[in-house]
Amino acid sequence: MGILIAAAVITLWGGHLAWALVSVAADVRNPLTYLHVLFQAYLYTGLFITAHDSMHGSITRRRPLNRVIGQTSLWLFAAFRYQPMFTKHMAHHRNPGTSEDPDFSVRFQDPFRWFFRFFLNYVTILQLATMAILFNIGRYLVGIDLANLIAFWVIPAFLGTFQLFFFGTYLPHRYPHTADMAPHNSRTLRRNHLWAMLSCWFFGYHWEHHEYPRTPWWLLYRTTPPRMKADVHADG
């Protein structure tokens, strides 16, 4: 099931992107343009979460295939390399919400400065150069309209990145850290399954993700929230 869901996310991301780039005219006066941008941004978020699940071995028990799916998803997202991303993500899980957490900002708690630090922590010169080459191939060799490249490829990638950060890092891990966030310095956002899926592919259930890191994104809604977990421990 994990492989099928990962394949579906990657296919939907690539299919909509290809169709929008060549068949949709980006026009700021047309509301459908914004719908395509937002939908593609949402698919970018799902693409990264697919890679994230591969880091936790949640897609398949076959480790080489798991890694291939993760690397493919990361490269399609923005030419990221798997191993550096994996190393930093495991550091995040070992020390969530602390100065040792590469995703956390002790100094900046407002979302925009924290996001800028978060962004710089993962972007490399090689990655930017690769994306620039791909952009120019699309523009000058393939002949894709400039407005379409910006509207349906560049902007959704940034929006998807911010969506991941805001709902998957900032809101769950920001100060104040309270007792019910222990031991992960992580909170769960409002438990509404529809909103959880729309906002960040169930990653608003973030305490649950840290408690059950091998649970794939599409099963997080079934996990036990922190208050219920505390009640179980108290009764036991």
C-alpha cells in the first residue's frame, strides 16, 4: 500500500505539473490560475512528505527501494540530496525543539525569520545551480512559457516549502513548550481529519508522528493523541 500511495502522489504531482506547464495559460486575471498554483503547491507538500516517510522506512520494508523513492521525491521537489536530508531529519527527531534540532530556532520565534533560517539550512549552491539549469532547459530547449514556469513550477515549490514549515515545524514546535508536549517538545494541532489532511497531509498530528515515527502519513489520523496517551499511562 505504501508503494502504491507514494507512486500515486508522485504521478499526480508530475502529471498536474506537466499539464499546467504546457496546457494552461498563466493569467493573473483568471481565478483558475490561482487554483492551479495552490493545488500544485499542495502536491509539492505531499511529494516531500513522501520523501519524509521514506526516511522513516514507512513506504516499504525493502530498504533500497524505500531510499530510491525518497531520493526521487526529493530530487523532483527541488534537487535535494537524500543523505544530508536524512541526517538532519534524524537529528531533529533525536533533539526536537532544542538548540540541537536543525529545524528549530531558539533565537527566532516569529514564523518568517524562522522560515528564512530553516530555508538556508537546507539549500545548497549545487542545488540552486541544478534548479537554474532545469529552469533554463524548460524555458529555452523545451520552450515552456516563462509565466507558466514561474506560476506552476517555481511559486508552488516555495509555497509547498512554507506549508511544510508552518504546519509541520513552526506550529507544532514553537514556544512555549508545555508539559503536555513532552517528551517530544511537540504539540498536536486541532484534531479535525479533513483540516489535518488539507493543511499538511496529517502532519498537524505532530506529537503523534514523533511518538510513532514509522507510521506513514496516511495512517497518522489513527494514532493516539497525547492526552489519550497520558490517560492510558495514568490508568496503567
